[in-house]
Amino acid sequence: MPIAAGFQCAGCGEWNETVVDESAGRRQEYVEDCQVCCKPNILGIRWDGEGFAIHAELES
């Protein structure tokens, strides 16, 4: 089930909305462009069954 979430762009620092799909596994990684500056962010998502954390870094 998809869950609405947010991440802070590693390039411009603006907050972005995204969706996390808990059925995709406990550890996920994918690229999502910032909705403000358009820079690609690599999102690392860690799901512990109760909640999740999102880490963003710029794609090189």
C-alpha cells in the first residue's frame, strides 16, 4: 500500500512529496527528480515495519 511521504532535496534543500510503497521491501533505492530544481535525488528508503526513513543524495 503506497504511503505519502516527503524528502528534502539534497541540491536545493526544498521539501518534495513522494510515495513509499511498503510492499517493495524493507530497503529501497530509486531516483526521483526534485519538484523545484529538477536535480535527480537518489532516495534511500529504510522500512522497519512500523515506519520508514528517507535519505536523499544527489545523483552524480
